[in-house]
Amino acid sequence: MGIIDPTACYSLIEEFTLGRDVLAEMAESFRDEMTRGLSHSGRASLRMLKSYIGLPTGNETGEYLALDFGGTNLRVLRILLEGQGKYKILKKVARPLRVEGEYNYIGAGSEAETLFDFIAVLVDEAIEGNRTDRFFLGHTFSFPSSQTSLRDATLISWTKEFATGGVEGRAVNELLRLALEHRGIKNVLPVAVINDTVAVLLSAAYRHGDTFIGSIYATGHNTCYFEPEAEAGEAPMIRNLESGNFDIVPQNRFDMWLDAHSEKPGEQLLEKMVAGRYMGELFGLALAELLGEKGKVYPFTSVDISEIIRDETDDLLRDGKNLNTKMTQACVRQPQSHFKSAAIISNKTQKEFALEDVAMARELAAAIVVRSARLVGASFSGILGHMGKNKETRQHIAVDGSVYEKMPLVKEHIQATLRELLGAAGDNIDTLLENGGSGLGAAIAAAMAEK
Ligand code: BGC
């Protein structure tokens, strides 16, 4: 006998299941919200931020510095653009922004100056202390920021539970310039700031062409696209939707709980339903309820979820021929089991799981992931709808991020949702992993700024 009641579990899974009609409605309101955001008429949860950069030709060349700031890892790269979509990484340095028990530059209590001084140290490592050659730097800054030019961006509001003091409302390249100066680095010139989605789009457009939409599906989530309609006096440019903030979303009670207990309640509602930063928490919350501990959040991460889904324990359960019952049961009951999912679940809940419980938990985890992928697919469909007849064009949607790259079920469910919502036109679109796009895109932006 397991400890999870299957009826209760299926009813929870139901709460995480979204049918076609709900998604079609969401895609429609996403499209309307884009129009509202672009026309500045009234309040819109899609910010449609201007990037002041268009698409690259693929022939940009030269050596540039790329600073990639947006997740828990900070990276600085020296990249040589060779043109014709080719490039070489000459140097890469990376450091976490938070090390448990040692330092934390991104939590409440940390300050802008210390954070940017740390960034300057990494830039220094990337240029190997060189104080003579001139380096143009492209800066991927992956938070909602307002821009009046490509050169700088003002942070509107932290997301992804970042909370460093003194950065909101400030121009980030200005903070970077001050920190570089403070370290005596005068030969590094920050010339462009872009969102990571913009970086992914630039990178994919540089390498493959036929790409007009760029997205990040990782710790956070967001999408940008190339808007051919320009405002008076401006050139057509990429718009950062800040789609994680889209708020006409089919939230369930777990989403509402999670939002209410987050750093910024009421903000980033779509992101809180889909991104890697939150999926583990949703699972931990729902599983706690199933195990009679409502209101508790078992500390699962999205990496745990992907391990649980990938595990084949319940396939073994279904397929009697492959099941060596004695061995399997023993493994499930011991945290050191080679069945990873059982080990993860019992470790995080401190409860003993039977094989059928693991199978149930796995279905719950899968439901949360599939919902996430379907919501992202619906948002892509909204953007393609906005692009009108251009959606008929064969094209890629470039996506980067750990969830897209590593989480089982994600790719196929985005694609299936596009097909479900767009019909045959969905077959013209494929999603493409643009690995490392944040760094390459920053270098391309620096090249385009200096042209
Ligand atoms: C930020 C976006 C960013 C996304 C992915 C979101 O939390 O608001 O600017 O593109 O995360 O990193």
C-alpha cells in the first residue's frame, strides 16, 4: 500500500492540466496584450521594451568582450566574430554570484557597488590584466530594463528573486563603468546592453538566419521578437516582451500561494508558472498537500523534477516482465537506491515511498512540466499571431536555457501546442536550441553598436 491516494493525486494533476480552449484563449489575450503594450494605451502586463537594435547581417566581425549577467552564474567571454555566422570563444571566465555560507551578491542585504566590483574582477580576468588594448563590451543584462539607446539600460525591477540593493532605477552600464574605473580599467568600453532573449535572437539570426523570435526558458522565462513596424523617427527593432510578466494566466491555487509568498507578489505571473526557478517549488507544494502536510513546501528543484521524470521506475512497475520486484522494492525504500527518483523523493520529503507512490509523484511532476511547456507554446502562438502573415514563413524560434535543453517533455509539448493552436502553419515553425546565445549575442550587439 502506498502513502499517496491515487484519486487525490489525479485530481491535483487535473488542476495542472490545461486544455486547448484555455490555451487558445491565452494566446489570443497574449496577442491583444502585445498590441496594448505597443500602443501605450492603458496598462499592459507585456512591457514590449525597446532594445534599439535590429537583426544582424551575419557578417559582423572583430574581437569583443561579452558580459553575461542574469542567472546565478556570471560569465565574461572574449569572442572573435569571424563573419558568415562563424565565431570563436577566445577566453571564458565564470563565477557564481552566490556561494552558500561564503558570499551572496544577489540577496537582500547585498549592495550594487559590491556586486559591480565583483563583475569588474571577472572582466579583468577575461582581459588578463591587459591595460593597453581597447575592448568594446556587450552586456547581456537579463532583467526588465528601460532603454533610450543601445548603450545603456535602467533596471525597472528585479525578477527571479534577485534583491541586490541600489540597482533598481539605476543605469546598469553606468554602474559597470564606475566599477571598471574603480579597478583602474580604462580600456574596456561598455557599448551595448541587451536582454538575454535579445542576445539569443541575435545569436541565432547571426548563425542561421530565418529567426525572428528569441526566448529564454531557464531559471527565468521571457521572449523577444523583431518588430518590423517602427515608431516615428526610429528604425525597426527587437522588442523585449518581458513575457514572464504576462498576467492573464490560468492560475490555480498553488500558483496563487507561490505568488503570494514570493519576493514580488503580483508580478511575473507567467514566469512563476513556467520557469525553472519555480517548478520545483510548485511540485513541493502540491506533493506536501498529497502527503497531508498542506502549506509546507518540500525543497524540490527543477533539476530534481527532471530526474524524477526521466527515471523509469514506474515503467518497470507497469512491465511485469522487467520487474525484479524484490530488488526494486528494496531500492525504492533506500535513499541510496539506484532509482534516482525514489532517492530524491524520500530525501526531500523524509518519508518512505512505495514504488506506486514514486509512479504517482512522477505523473504529478510531468503534469507541472507539460503545463509549463504548453503555456510557453501558447505565448509563442500569440506572438506568431501578432506577426500576421509572417507566421506562414518557415522559421525557427531560438530558445536557450536549462529547462528547454534538459527537461524531459518540454520540446515536444511546445511543438505539439503550436500545432494544436496554429494548425498546419505550426509545421512551419521549429524551436531551436541556441546554446550559449547570451554570450555570443552580447558580442554581436557590441559589434553592431560599433559599426
Ligand atoms: C527577466 C527577463 C529575462 C528572463 C530570462 C526574467 O525574470 O525579467 O528580463 O529575460 O528572466 O532570464
